[in-house]
Amino acid sequence: MDEIRDEWEEALVIKTTELQACQNEKSLKSCMECEKILECELRDAYVKAVYESMNKGQEGDFEF
């Protein structure tokens, strides 16, 4: 059964896939092992997608 995703969850799935592809390409298990972690736009976009999926695009705090 396909689950229905909202736009923020879909964006998170896409960014997660992109981040995992980058890690696989570099043979890394985590971004923490990457020398470019502090200036990585891909990781920044992933973190933003995580935050937005948690607060559903609302400004301010999110609830668990």
C-alpha cells in the first residue's frame, strides 16, 4: 500500500536519497566523515528538508 506524502515529506525523501547517493559515491557511512561537511550545500538542503518536514513549512518551532 502506498502511503500518501505531503510536499514536505516528499522533499525529505528526495533530499535523503541525494545525500545517501553522495555518501555511497564517496564510500562514507556518514557526512561526519566528509572533509566538506561544513560547506556542503547538499547536506544543508537535507537539514532544511528535515526541519521543514517536522514543522510542515510553518515558521518557528515544530512539535514532536
